[in-house]
Amino acid sequence: MIINLKFFASLRPYMPGDKDESWVDVQMETNVGEVLDYLKVPPDKPKIYLLNGVHADRETLLKEGDVLSVFPPVAGG
């Protein structure tokens, strides 16, 4: 099944193929954590996961056409 990945800020180097977003083919019943593990994203790097604009976690299962956005820790002041 095909999903859309969007990595932000310091996570962009883990994106397949030097782009801001990428359509990737994953197995059915794949969860967020499995995609990140496959891309070798260290588990402590991402802090916010959005699946189709809604908060998710590493155990959330993906479906065909999902948009997974991954953000590092956010700081501000």
C-alpha cells in the first residue's frame, strides 16, 4: 500500500531521496514505528506524529493513502 511521508526540520535527512515528502510502498498492517525503524530514524528523534492531521503514536496502523507527518521536538520562546 502507498502512504505519503513528510519529515520536518532535523528529521529530513532520514527521508528517502532528498525531498520534503515522499510516497512510499509499505506492507499492509504496518504501523508508524515500523516505518520509522525501516528508515533508521533513531527512536528518540521524532516527538510528534500526525496521521492525516491527527495525533498518532508509534503503534498506530497505517492505511492506503495515509499522510504521515513526523516532527522533532519543538522549542520556542
